[in-house]
Amino acid sequence: MSDPFDRNYTPKTGELVQLTPLIGVVTAPNAGPMTFTGTQTYLVGQGALAVVDPGPDNDAHLEALLRAIDGRPVSHILVTHSHVDHSPLCRRLSDATGAPVLGFGTANEGRSAVMERLAAQGNLGGNEGIDEGFAPDRKIADGEVIKGDGWALEAIHTPGHLSNHLCFAVQGTGAVLTGDHVMGWATTMVSPPDGDLTSFMASMEKLAARDGDSVYFPGHGGAIKDPAAMVSHQIRHRKSRESQIRQALAGGNPATALQLAEQIYTDVDPRLIPAATRNVFAHLIDLSERNLVQADRPISVDAVFFEK
Ligand SMILES: [Zn+2]
């Protein structure tokens, strides 16, 4: 399968880079194995601005954002999802600008019934990088259009990476701010119970069904210039992971999520094996719900899964 990801992206960290007349980006200084070259904070508008994903609680990034805002009014602070590399700076930015914080809800908002049930009954692990204190001043619903000074953003609820994940379509421009749902450098982590692969696939199909999107600006990495191709690649990629997992279990070879990840992810940075294990675990829960695999005990991080 050809790989559409761009791992050569080099941001100008801390500087405002104008991507389109309406959309600028400031990259946060939090590069790392899970964040690639750092979180991308987007500024939408030319007069009063929307700031999308203020980023991690980091002094240098707050200063960089205030420099980029350059005294212009900020009418909205929007959050794609409440992971610690995306939302925590919203409070200090709100204090500095007076703008309200808008998001889908707290970290568990939008969780599926399946994940609610599993989270209540078992040890699923997970909970990586959740901004526990996040609570928006105002909740945004799926499909809601937030109108500002010369811009309008349509919220698209895209649970999967996190249940409260939103993408924002910048109406009239063809651009969509995709947060961590679709990224330019890698596929996203889906770690139960916060992450939900069944929801993730439905959210991918939701984006695939949209018309007129011509570019994605993700939470990490560069612009995705062929959104339709990227979305169909990612749907195929997850389906091929699912086949790899089912093949590994076939013929009576039970295994844990970690054993499967070590067997399947042979070409990744070893630091990413824990994240890969979470992705495999997400597949195993999805497959269990579809009655294709079964666990030897109530579903948990240590459960051994076998073919049904
Ligand atoms: Zn995230």
C-alpha cells in the first residue's frame, strides 16, 4: 500500500505562517514521538479571530500566539479535542483575550455505550494524555455552524481518537481543520475506552461522504492536499490491520494485544509499540463487538483473544 504521509514537514515553530487568506498556523514547541513536529494552533479570520486548538500549557507558545494575534480581537477559542497537547492553553488564552472556549464537551462526552460499559466493568488501561480539567464555556453540537467576523466554521463530530473530537470545516474555503482525526504524518492513536475504533471508522466514512473539501489542515504535520485519497487510504489501512490481526489469530493462535502488536508492527519506531498495542486493542474490541473474536475473560488489557 503506498504511503501518503509526509514526514519531511518542517514548521516555523513559534511564528505565524499564513496558509490561506483566512487561515494561519502557529506550531507549538512540543515536538515528540507522539506529537511529530508539535501541535498546530490555527488562527481563522482577518479581523476578529477564532483560535483553534490553543495547544499545551506552555509559556513560549502563549507568547507566540499573542504575538501572532497582534492585538486583534479574538471572538472564539475552539478545541478539536481535550488531549493535553491541544486544549490546556485555552484557559490562559481565554484570560488574555476574553474569548469563550467552545468544544464538544468534557473528555468523556460522546462516548459510545460499548465504551461506557467496558470502562465501567474492566481494566482497559488508556487515559493517555487526557486534559482532565477541560470543560468548554459553551458546548458545540455536531453540524453546528459557528459564525464570526468574515468566517464560519462548521463543527463535524468525529469521535474515534477521542469521543469529544470535532473537525471544523472553514465554510466557503474547502479547508477542514481535522485535529488528530486525520493527520499529515501518521495514522492516529485509538486507545480504548477514550478511543473507539468502531466510532473512528464511522467518522472516517462521515468525512468521505462530504463534498467539496479540498484541503485538510491537521493538528500535527503539514497540509493534506488530497483529502479524499487520504481518507480512503486510512479506511483501507485500518481494514488491512484488521485482516492482519484476524490472520494472526486464525487457526487457533490466541494472543494478547501486545503480542499481536509486536508481531504486526515490525517496521515502527520501538517507542511507538505501546501506542500500536493500544490500536490493536481497539481493533480487538471492535472485532469482539462484531462477534469475530472473543476474549478469555472480561475484556481487559491482559486478556487473551481468540478467533470465534
Ligand atoms: Zn489527540
